[in-house]
Amino acid sequence: MFLSEPQPTPVDLAFRLAGISVRVSAWFWAVAALLGWSVCQAVAGGDQRQLLVYLALWVGVVFVSILIHEMGHALAYRRFGLESRVVLVQFGGITIPQRWGGRSIHRPAERMAISAAGPLAQLAFTVVIVAVLKAGGYRVLFPFEAIGESLGLFEGKPLPSKMLAITVWFLLQVNIFWPLLNLLPVPPLDGGQIMREGLLMAGVADASRTATIVGMVTGGAVAWWAFNNGQEYMAILFVVLAISCYQNLRGPWR
């Protein structure tokens, strides 16, 4: 994703997954809970005890989903000969490559593949969830109604418990909408990186500057839409991204 790495603290969670070092900043949990507060309130319907349960469930879903995203990047780096480490931070995560035998990533196609691997890992996870549910004969509350109807996802028996149904709903929301947002052409989101590398492959002069201009306009448009549709957190995020693009336009370009 797009944030700088925070300094380690004693309360960070650290472990290894598939030989890749993972660190979870304490801020990750706090911001994940904040992002899910209104969603969990709506699901709990005023029951404060259930609100805490759903909030914990939401944070767990976000943790698993963002970890899958960053592991997608990390495994793509490994595919191209670089090891990396993952840090989950506020608003997402970052995957930091480590030089291995002096190698670095120079080809735009390789960088594009690495950027795409994160959101594609989440979307692939969604496909697995849907496939498992349909194999069990269950109904899938797919967030895109037209797609759900065309694929017959709304047919079948309901899930056996409300908690399981809410877990699946959280998983589908986070692993469909978040990677799609991340694929928008707004640097430094993955979509912005993909656009820049695509422009480089197409031989566009000053591809970074062009990608940044597109990102500034796109970020502003998404922020405007979000403000007008009650999506305050999304609006704030894309305002910050649009401002970041504007500031980058004023700096030196290489």
C-alpha cells in the first residue's frame, strides 16, 4: 500500500508466514476498529454487547484480508528473486523488498505484476469463499446484485448461523470493494503503480508525472463522490491521496 513504515514498538505483533517476516503495528488494530465502527453499529442494532463482538470479528476479517493482500506482493517479489517483509500499518499495509544477491526490480512488467499481485490475491480469496459456499449448497449474499443473479449466487440454503453469515458478509465486503478501490489509478495505490508501469511500457514520456496528474484528478473525483454519498472515511482518504499527488507534481521529477 502507500504508507511509510512506523518505528517498531514493544506492543507490535511479530511472526513469520511462509518464511516472510510480518509485523503488525498497534495502530493497525485501532484504525481497523475505527473503520468498522459504523458498519458494526448498523449490524448490532443498538445491542452494545453484540457491537463489541462484531467489532472484534470485523478487525479479524480486516487483519486476514490485508495480510493476504500484502502476502500477494511478498510472494510476487519472491517470484522475481527478491525477499521482502510485511508491515501492517494504519489504513493498510506495506511490503518492503530486501535485496537478495544484489538483485533489484528494473523491468516495468515485473513491477506491474508485483503491484497487481496484492489486490488479485484478495479477489482470488473471494472466489475461493464463493466456491466453497456454493459447493456446500449455500446462498451467497454477493454485493453486486446483477453479478450475483447471473451466477445464481442468491440461490441455495441460508448459512447455519447469524455469526457465520456476518463473517462471510464482512469478508466479501473487504475482499471485493477494498481491492477494487486499490486498483483505481491513484498513486501510490497499487492501481496508480500499475498505470505508471503501463505508461512506461507504452513508451510514454514522463510516465510518472502523467500517472500523478491522472491520480490527482481521479482522487479528487472519488473524494467528491464519497462526500456526497456519506462515505466520510473514503472521502478523507482520497482527499489525502489527491493532495499527495498535487504535492508530488510540485517536486523534482527524474
